[in-house]
Amino acid sequence: MATISDVAARAGVSTATVSRALNGKSTVDPELAARVQAAATELGYHPNSLARNLRRQETAVLALIIADVENPFFTAIARGFEDIAQTAGYSVVLCNTDENEEKERRYINVALQERVAGVVLSPSGPSTDVKSLRERGTPIVAVDRPLPDGTGDQVLVDSRRAAHTAAKHLLDNGYRRIACVTGPPGIRTADERLAGYQDALREAGLSNDLFRRAEYRAGGARQPALELLDDPRPPDALIAANSMIALDVLQALAERKLRPGRDIGVVTFDDPTWAKLIDPPLTVMAQPAYDIGAIAARMLLDRIADTSLAPASRMLEASLVQRASSRRT
Amino acid sequence: MATISDVAARAGVSTATVSRALNGKSTVDPELAARVQAAATELGYHPNSLARNLRRQETAVLALIIADVENPFFTAIARGFEDIAQTAGYSVVLCNTDENEEKERRYINVALQERVAGVVLSPSGPSTDVKSLRERGTPIVAVDRPLPDGTGDQVLVDSRRAAHTAAKHLLDNGYRRIACVTGPPGIRTADERLAGYQDALREAGLSNDLFRRAEYRAGGARQPALELLDDPRPPDALIAANSMIALDVLQALAERKLRPGRDIGVVTFDDPTWAKLIDPPLTVMAQPAYDIGAIAARMLLDRIADTSLAPASRMLEASLVQRASSRRT
DNA sequence: TTGTATGCGTTATCAA
DNA sequence: TTGATAACGCATACAA
């Protein structure tokens, strides 16, 4: 592997000049710069970022620590984030915590050790600890969920209001016994979606305690959904707090031979590609996932550029996409 | 940020001893080791991997360069890969090329500059260039598709045979005019799936030229699928070369008011979660995606441990999962 | 068993 | 404008 001194030797200049030439400093003779360029390409020289970063005390790497790569909501965030980061010359390290605090802790540590320039994460829960990152001054942006202490830069969606909208929509369509499968306690979006659902039913004077908690990951919501369906006073509609839960809910519905829309109203958070393909197509509360990623990226870049900025907080809205699964027929 | 010399000073020993103690070398007095540990935790010391890696000339990072984070096939690979890499103490950098050769080139460069310990990639096409990695001796494992020169470690699926199986299945179920939407020319899996389809139809003495090429990404296959459906002699069955194409095919079917199974047989490669949820459930050629990732990880670790190993090549099989979309009714 | 001293490849400082 | 040199933080060869 060619080093800077190999290039220097070949070009007949000092390493300092090579460094300057390759980094496009203006203070270098054009002819020398050309010679350096030639030597570099001839040798197939690639600067060693390890050494460069050690010297510069910074890296051009951003860490994106998300809860679940198999959840389309998060991969959409990743795309938005990546698109912006790319154009700013940063590369993105995608880390998957699996909604697991141990894995999250490990990745935060990796981010710290690798001295990444910034971190975006969707905190896995109330015990998420970013103290180490903060002490080092690594910029952090929370997405989807706030950090436990609620401070710092963040890009969130008004989940409570969105859940309220979803429940209200079902009420408007004539459903009266509405159930909800939400995520684990302590995860902000799970708690807020539950709260919004409860708000709406309370306002309508209906009972709002027909809900279950489930993992936010695939597989965990089937059993809770079945329990709801088997209630002595079974629901006539169901809200799923994300698309992974929705998969299980639909599975449970199939097992009980219940057809969405006709037999039971269904609304889910998130708008996965398959939502419009199933029969009947699924009514959803679509979150602006791509935008969350893109906004978080810009926020992070701003923060990197100026640490003294006041903490920024963006609250986005989810939008109701009406399809047939919530249409009483 | 505390450094090794801070710890050394606090523990009253030399930096060498700190290094040895923290890296668990046996040649260090237990009492001193304890003092070092104490000092390290008191100072909140985190070793600087930049410096460590520069010194060691290696990193504990593996790069996984995949074609599309939004394709469940690739995220499943990522999970398999990550699970194995984790247990071996490596962290995984996930890079998304978007089936784009420019992005791929950039990420290969990043991997090179960051001196990652190894790379797994799904080559974007015939112009994929890993020369730079090879020159440096960075271990590489190709997944899903071989490298252009076909050499080196690889984990593939027998696509041609799988496509043959899929077409044969449709023939066995009585379909006679079978069409195929495959990926771009030059992408091995796309070409092989087409070839396998053609093999089967030729063997049956049927015409095998009712096919179209499309992007492997969402959105690109709708138009080609519509063209097939509007053929003067329209197909009575359709094979999609991956699940992203399948999404578009189903969309096209809906536009032409064709119901899978009843009006037209459908089989797709890959088994996304939504396949069993749609109505009718989709017959698929399931690829062992998680295993591909896990096997590639082990192969890469073996290669890192011993560069002189003979190149390994694993060929896995896809399996037919019969559901209702290919059942003539 | 411990400490001293050196070098990994780069960039920044300072003189020339 | 260029070059010599120090320093980034760590791990190791070698000496003690």
C-alpha cells in the first residue's frame, strides 16, 4: 500500500507538499501539484483515513443507529439521511440495535471509539445512555423518539395527535368498539399512540381500555391481537402502532377468519409498500420517514458546523391515507 | 478525552503497562492491572480506535455493501451477517449502493480508506471493480451475485435452477403462456432467472420469449408488466425475478383487473413478509437470505484468519413455497 | 514483570 | 512556495 512518502519520493517533493497538493491547498505550485497528482495515480495512492483522522482529530463518518433494519419506516429514514449526508461528503455507518439496549450500548461505544463526527439514533428506551457521547462533545440527533431526558436536537412525529386522528377516523366511519395494539411501555411512540387512541375514545364517551402491548418487532403481536379478538366484547376495529405489528394483526385476523374492512376496521401506523397491495388495501397513518432522515441529517450537519447552536426540535405530522380497510361495508 | 498517558499517570505506571493491562496480556502484575483498571474507569477512558488501528494496521470493522436497503432480501442478509460478525467482535458498516455503480465505487473507496478488515458485497454489475481492494489484500466475499471475473469467495443461490423450478411449477399447474419480468442485463441473477425460465419453457415445447427487463428497484417494473399483459397473446402466468418487481407486477395486475391465481398465475422470487398476507397469498421461490449473510460472514472471518485459503464458493438452493397465487381455479 | 523509545501515515507549525 | 519536523494515541521490540 502506497503511502504519502512513496508519492513524495516519486514526485521528488516533500510529504508536506504532497499533502498540500492532494488536499487542494492554494499555496502550491501548479506544476508541482500536477507532478504529485501523476505520482499518486501511478502508485494507486489512497490516503489512509486512519492516520488522517488521528491527526485531524475528526472523521467524515456519521453513525445512524436505528432500532430495526427490517422495519420499512427505519430504512426510509436511512435513505433520507444517507442522501443528505452523501452530498455533504460524509459516509454513513448504519447500525441496527434490534430494539435491544445491550446492542445499542455497544454501538454507542463503537461510535465513540471510532470518533464519528456525529450520531443520529432512535433511542431504544428509557435507559438509553448517551452521556459518554455528550461528554466527548459528539453531536447527537434523536429521531422518532426523544432521548430519556428529552433534551437536545430531535426530529419527532406528533404520535399522540396521529393516533387521535386514526381513532377519530374509525369513529367517524361508524366503528364503536375500537382496540389498539401498541409497542412496549417506555418507548415514547408506543405510549403516545396509546394515549392518542385513548383521548379520542374518551372524548366519544367510549371505553378505551381494549389495548395490548407488544414488541415493535415482527412476531410479537400475534398473540396480543388474538387476545383482543377473543374478548367477551370483541372489537369492531383495530389500530396497530406500526407496520410490524400490523403484519401480526393481519395474521391474527386471518386466523379468526375476519376480513379487514368488512368484518373489522383496521388502521396502522406507517405506510409500507404492501399496504396498498393487500385486499382490501390498508388505511394507514403515513409518517414522513424519508423527511425525518433528511431533516435529521441537516440538523446534525448544522450542529457539527456550530456546536453552540441552541437545541433544535422539529415536530412533523403524520397523514391519514384512507383506503378500504377502514370502510364499513 | 482521556488518553492512555492520562491513565498511566493516574495509575502511576507507564503507558506500556496500561496498554498491556487493558489488552489483557498475561505478563502484568494483578495488582497493577487492578490499579490501571480503576484509573481507566475513573477517567472514563475509551481507547482511541483510530490510533489503535493505525498502529495495528487493522480495524475491527466489516463493510457490508448491498444493493438496496429497502429490499427485504438484502436486509435479511444483513441480519444474518451482523449476527455472526457481532459474536466475533466485529462491528458492521452497512452501505447501500442503490444498484448504482457510482455509489458502489465510492463505498469501495471508503472501505479501502478506512482499512476495514473485510468486505462483503453484492456486485452492482459487470463493471464492479474490486481491484483496489484486492491489491491491498482486503478479504472480499461476493454475495447473491459473483464478481465480474467470477473468482474469489462467494455465496450464491442457484438462480437458474430456481427459475426453472418456478416455471415448471406453473407448467405443472396447467399454465401454458408464461411470461417473465427479470432484472437488468449484466446482473447475473437477472440473466440466470431469465435463462432458467427459458429452459423450462423450451423443454415443454412452448415459446419462451415473452419477457421484459426492468430495474431491480421499486417502480421500474410496472410499465414492462403492463406491456406483457397487453401482448396480443397475453400471458396466463407471470414470474417476477424479485419482490420489488413483484410489487409492480401486482400493481399492473390490479390496473388490468386481473386477480392472481384465478385470472393469472403469479410466482415471485424472495419471500417478503407481505407475500402471505395478500389475497390470494403469493407463491414464491424463497431464498435463504439470512443464511447467505451468515455464511458469508463466516467465510469472511475464515479468510481474515488465513489469507492463503483456497477460494470458497457456496451455492445454495431456493425453495418453492406454494401458495394460492399459482393455483388455477 | 516493567519501562523506554520508536513508528504507524498524516497534517500543521514553523523556518527558510 | 516549500521542506523539515513534531504530534495525534496507541502497541510493541527491546532493554532493564
